[in-house]
Amino acid sequence: MSAAPILKIAGLQAKVADEVELGILKGVDLEIKPGEIHAIMGPNGSGKSTLAKVLAGHPGYEPTDGSVTFAGEDLLEMEPDERSLAGIFLAFQYPVDIPGVSIANFLRTAVQARQPEGEDLDIFEFSDHLTERMEMLEMDVSFAERHVNDGFSGGEKKRNEILQMAMLKPRLAVMDETDSGLDIDALQIVAKGVNKLTEEDPEMSILLITHYQRLLNFIKPDFVHVMVNGRIARSGGPEVAIALEEEGYKTYEGQEAPSTNGSAPAA
Amino acid sequence: MAQATLAPEGVTQALSAEAVERISADEPTWLQERRRHAWSVYETTPMPTTKLEEWRYTDLKKKLDLAPLRLSEGTAAPDDPAQWPERLREAMDEDREASGHIVVIDGHVVHADISADLAKQGVVLGSLQDAVEQHAALVEEHLATEAVPAEEGKFAALNAALWTDGVLLYVPKGVQLEAPVRITRWLTESGAAYLSRVLIVAEQHSQVSYVDEVLSDDFESQTFTSTAVEVIAKDGAQVQYVAVQRLGKGAFYQSVQRTLAGRDATLDTLNVALGASVTRVDLNARLLGPGANSDMLGLYFGDGSQHFDFNTSQDHIKPNTASDLLYKGALDGSSRAVFRGIIRVYPGAQKTDAYQTNRNLLLSPHARADSLPNLEIEADDVKCSHGATVGELDSEAKFYLMSRGLNRTQAERLVVMGFLGEVLAKLPLGGVVEKVSRVIEQKLAQHEG
């Protein structure tokens, strides 16, 4: 396992863009190699969703120190769209509704953006591919004509995120609390979709961000990190999640992060 | 009669009693008299000022100078597409199927066609000036009488006195036109006043869609276009009236529109305003027969210093009538929009359903929208609602789209088109949606450029 990491986060600090102080991320270190599935767990307010947003380039957060390298490039220098084209995908915790814009139209524009300069997307090919992906995710084809997240149930929104992921084929998918607000059936459908995608592309890496261990029963992580107070407090294998389920986050309360870098231990 | 010491407001060298006489010299007596009457109304009606609620946000003293205007005297262009301006032909090429066409260049109808089959069934589509001779009884009955008489206001009076040409569309009883009729207008004369009329009469249970597009390049000096639109849908008729305004800078576009819907008639309108420096539309939908129904749609996209003023009324005169108004606009640069709408439910017009919505999307911190919805209800068993919003481009939506690889321009375009698309989706006439989408995309591209 000597492959170069696809994502390397070193000493990352970040704060809310408009605020003067109060950093949320206080020195995050993390390495993800191609094909690895990592989970970051943590209590509310620990900074795990902030990390997801900083990786995607949300304008509401400002990195203040440290570095993030994605596929050898300085990620923090890139615009959100450039990050997406480079292969980062953020499955939103709260997907945004875009009234009047159909999923098909939206995805067509997003897939077109991935075409080489001056090359037009083959509409029929696109449409066949979209249908095929929707079938894979057990979605009705009529879904494509609905307006993006407009009036969607929680489950539909999350499934729509997975559909986008399936269409855009990222190298790293950051899934921000994809399990929140889902009943067990919806959760299983979403997890099944993600597992199919990782089977299809064994090089795709996943960073799961979750409060609960529940999701990890369906998407098996190679590494589990516990985030507390803006730092990774513990890293290990799946057993870390199991321990957490039993002990809760209480163990970590008031605990300072270890001084070692929190990168994944060698498997 | 006492002699006025001051010239009546709005009377200029070109806009004068002499002009009325000159224009009507060869016209039948009834029309000459109608023009003279309109002129007297014009002379005695003061120019609207911002003291009037309906003109509060559009200061004509600053926005319109009638004095230097001359009446358009351009000679008629040939009825030969090869000699028409390229942009005019482009606009026509974008239109898909049509039942008939009219081409108006500098106020002259230079071309009119209607499918032979429809002509045989009695459908008339042609120059209003010609119709005065050929369909005298019809024109005399409806022109500037019940829908937009001179008494409607200063501009209605001016138009009724000095109109030079226009369009007549007549659809006999029971005749249904599957494809729309398309009117394409092109203006070239800078500094001219164009006064034109549209008269649409749809007899019982007939069906027709009418699409009127006006376009020009930018003008060096202010150019005034005035249109009086009269749409009459008799019992059970179904009529769609669409106006697409794509004039260049320097144009003052003014349109007074009245729609009269008879028993169980459906009379829908769509006003699209994309161009001109100033746009003022007065639209009055009158639901005259029980069961009449009007959807009133509007869409505008402003940039630079464009100014839009929409003044609408939904008059429910008889019971069981329905109207649904949706006006949406996006405003960039330092453009500005005013929407003022009123729902009037007359005494006895029970079971009225009336809705009115105006939504604005501001794309720039310097853009501004004012929305003034109003209700006047004199019946007690009605369903009425109105709503207005002014919002900014949602930055979360933009981030969401960018996180999927769309660049800033594409993301904004998608959000804006989605916002405005709701209006077009309600009246999906072939060609109109694509055309309007393309123009808006061009405007958005300039915004980012």
C-alpha cells in the first residue's frame, strides 16, 4: 500500500469567513489513499461538517493555516467548480433546492462542464446514461424531470445526491451526514448505491462524515477517525466506531488532541 | 370657448391636429371623426405626473421628451425577405410553425400571409389600415370603442388619434388555429414616434394564439413606440396574446392593453420585456362573462439603467370568473422595475378566483424593484390572494451548483433561468421559450463579461 494519497490534509485550520476569531478547525491532519473509505465521527460542533465544506470550497469558511493537497494540487487555491472538475464531490448534508431547474438539465450542464474544451455532449448518450444510473439507484426515470430538490422529501434529496455522484464519477466523495434524516430503508438504498459505485471504481475514495455508527453498518470504512473540538482525537480501524457506539463521545470530552499526526495508520 | 394661452400638454410640431387631418385625409368619415375626438381628448388630458399613484415611479418629465419626435414617415419596405434586415429574418427563422405571418417595418405592414385553408374559413390577418376599407363594419364596431377608447388616458388618446398602421386578426365562430400567428416588427428610425394598434376579435368558440415581437438596434436619440392592443374573446373563445419586446437602447416602449373575455372564454396574456430604455405596460383584463378566465403572465430582465413599469388590473365583473397573474423579473446593473397590480371584484361577482403574484430577483446591489399589489373587493364569496417578493440570488444555490463543476456564470444562469422559467412553462408556445431563453442568456453573459 505505497500509493500516493489522493488527499493530504496537514495542520488545517479554518474559521467562519466573516468572524474575526473562533477557529472551528484547529489543526486537522488526514491522508486518504485511492480506494480507501474513511469515516470521521464526532459530536455536534466538533467541526466535521466544516471540514467537508472547506474541502468543497464553501465561501462561508476561510482556511487560516495548514494545507490541503488533492491529487498533487493545492486544493485551497481552487474555486469550488475547479475542485469538482478535479474530482472532489461533496454530498451535502442539506442539499439546496433550485426551483425551475430540472435534474436532467442540471446534470447535463454539469456533465458538459467535464467535456474537453469545444466538445459538445452527446445528448442521447447522456440521456441513456442518466436512465441507466437511475435504474441502478432504483429511481423512477420521471425523477429526472423534477426540479432540483424542490419539494423533495429528505430521502429523495439524499438519493439525488447519490445520483449526482454516480453521474459525475468523483475521485473522492465527501459525504456529509448523508445518513441524517433517513429511515432505515432509505439509508439502505443510499448505502447500496454508494457500494455499487465503489465496486465499479475501486480507485474511488470516500470520506464519510457522520454522527452515528449506523451508516457504517452498511458502508464499511477502512479507517475511522474521531473528531473533537476541531482536531482528530483518535484514528483507527472499524473498531473505533464500535467502541464509540458503546461508550459515546463522553470519553473525549475535555480531551486534547494527541500530538501525533492523525493520519491513517498503515493497514 | 375660451382661448388657451398655453399649448396643451404633449402637443408638438409633429403630434398635432394638423397631423391628425393629414393622416386621415383619405379615410372614411367615421374614422376621421374618431381620430378628431381622440385628439380632443388628448389635448384636454394632462400629461400624467408622479403625483398620480399609477405614475409615481415613472417620471415622464425625465423619461420622455415628445418635443423632438417626428411621426414615422419612412417609406414602406418591399415585401421581399431578401431585402429585410438580418435580425428581423433571424427572429422569424427562430419561430417554428405558424398559421400566418405579418411583418411590420417602420410602422408599415410590408407582408401578410395566412394559410389558404384558414383564409377560406374566413380568418383575417392583415394590415389594420387595409382592414378599414375591406372589413369596415368590423373595424368600426371595435376600434377604440369598447376596449381601449381614447378616454383610457393620455397615451390611449394619442394613439387613437395618430395611429398609422397595425394588425387586425379576426377568427370566425368555431374556427381553431393550431399554430400561432406571428407578428414581427422592426424599427429603424431614430427619433421617431411609432403609433400602432392591434385589434383581435375571436368569435364564439374559436381558438387562436397571437405572438407579437418587436425588435430594433440601439437608437441614437429617444424613439417612442406606442401600441394600443384590443383583444376581444367572445363566448367560449380561447385566445393567447403574447408580446415580446426586444427593442434597443433609447426606445420608450409604451403599451396599453385591454382584454375582454366573454362567457366561458379563456383569454391569456404574456408580456415579455427584455429591451428598451423604458417600458410601460398598462394591462387591464376584463372578465365580462360568467366562467371567463384569464392567466396573465409577465417576464422581464433588466440590465444597465433599464426601467420597467407594469400596471395591471384584473376586473372581475361577472360571477364565477377566474384570473391568475404571475409577473417575474430579474434585474441586473442599476435597472429598476415597478409592478403595480389591482384585483377588482365587482358587486355581485361571487365565486371569483383571483390571484396575483409578483416576484423579483436582484442580481446587483444597485438594482431595485418596487411591488405594489392591491385588492378592491365588493363581493363576499370570493377567493383572492396577492403576494410580492424581492430577493437576491441565493449564494447557497450558487455554491451548490458550482460544487458540481458549473462555473459562476453557468450557475447564475441556471438559477435565473429556473426562476424565470416558471413563467414560460405556463405558456409553452413553440419558439417563444427558446427565443426568450437565448436573449436572457446573452444578457447574463454580458453581466459576467
